[in-house]
Amino acid sequence: MKNTPHHTILLILALSVTLLVGAVYGYMHYVVKISITRAATARDIVALEKANKGREQDVRALHQRTAEARGSLSQFFIPADRVVEFIEAIEALGPQTESIVTLSSINDIPPGQIEGSAYGLARAHVEVRGSWSSVMRALSLAENFPYAISVKGTRVNSVGSGAGSSWKAEFTLEVLLSDPLSSSVDIP
């Protein structure tokens, strides 16, 4: 039994080596896990950047393809400082259609004051009197102004009775206004 202390030392040494190897294995496992996580994150970032670069190239190509169309887009908006010319164009419908055109009210919301929009809005309440064909022609011309325009609340009534009757149309025109510094438009 003299060898027992010698075996005890070997047993303690073996256990110590096992614990040391287990600790080193655990540490290496932890380091490898962190490295793999970082590598996966880096791979995802690179893939995302490649996708963004591809989207950026698509957007640039779309931007180049639509340059001409975007240039003509400003023609659909009236510069805020040229509303008077638009009003005159509405009033000019009368002589063009042989009818009487009256603007009973007009108001505007300047560009940038409509929440979520860089554009403004002008509203004109228009009344047209004349024969059926002249009233319809005036309404048709108003609807087809070359702007982003809406015709709302249209009412057409007969005024008078018999052979001398005439017609009256009432409607509201809404047209988008742009910042006068961002566009230039010739109003007919």
C-alpha cells in the first residue's frame, strides 16, 4: 500500500489535466463561436451592401431613363406666383366658347402648407352661362386644361323656359400649385 500516495498524485494530475483540457476546449469553443458569429454578420453586411448597390444602379438607370419625362412634369403645375394668369385663362373661356364665364370665388393654399405635400392648391368656383353647346364646350375646355386639375361639384341647370332658355353650369376647379422657383410654365 505504499503505492497509494503515488497513485493519488497520478490521479490528481490526470484530473487536473482533464479539467485544463476541458477549460481550453470550452474557451476555444467560445472563441470559435464568436468568430463564426462575426463572420456571418460580416457576410450579411456584404450581401446587403451588394443588394443596395444593385438597387442604387437600378435607381440610377431609372433616373436616366425618366429624365425627359420628369422635365415635362413641371408643366402640369402652375407656379404659385402665376395664379392670376391661370384665372385669366379661365375667364378667356367665355369668348372662346361664346358663353359668359364668371369666377365667383377663388382661394389658394401656398406650396408647402399642405401636410405631406410640397405643392399648393388653387380653387376657383366657376359659373358658365350660355347655350347648351357653349356651356358644355366651356366645361370640356376647363376639364382639359393642360395641368394637374380636377373639376368638382359640377351642376348644370336650365335657366328659363321655352325657346329662349339658356343653361348654367357651376363647378369648382382645383389645380396644383408649385413653388415658383422650382418650375417655369407658359400659361395659355
